[in-house]
Amino acid sequence: QVQLVESGGGLVQAGGSLSLSCVASGNIYNIYAMGWYRQAPGKQRELVAVIISGGSTNYADSVKGRFTISRDNAKNTVYLQMNRLKHEDTAVYYCYLQVDRTWRYDNYWGQGTQVTVSS
């Protein structure tokens, strides 16, 4: 069993900041990647940011320079610091975990946390 518990999110005015965190637990002995996706109403789920086990990161163009992803390997936790938020950042944000099982990769998702940015 693998669990992802998200926290953070909420309502903020445009230009403000929010921080998300996600703690992974269970059978996760070799985490390859952790990150965040988001899904706005009527839109497909999209990548926001991901951090690979070696520390490399990848961001959606729309959040580069505003969002920062980080990871605490000892705590199996991934963070997303969101600054200069825009109305279009409003979405449900999902924590993502990819575990290396040697012969395959398993993907897991959190339950989602709402981020609402008022304009």
C-alpha cells in the first residue's frame, strides 16, 4: 500500500503565495520521481513540476520563475512553493509519485487539494 497525503492549498488573492506539501508512505523504498500535477475545470490534468531522484527538476512553462519544487528524501516529502499566483493557476493540485520497482515503474496519485486564486 502506498499513501500520499497532501496539505496546503486554499484561497489566495492574485499575486499572493501558497505552499503545498505531500508526504508519501508505504511500500516506497526506491522513489524515482515526485511532483505535482493540476487540473482546472474542463481541462486535462497537466504537469506543474517534477523532481527526479538525482535532484533534477522540470517545470511547466507557465509556472517557471514563480513556482519552486523541492524534496526532502529523508521524510519522503515533496513541496511546492507557489509565488506570484495568477487566476489561471486555479485548479485541483495532485501530488504524484513514481516508484522504481526494478522491472517497472508504478505511479501513484494523491487525493488532490484545491488552489483558488481570486483575481
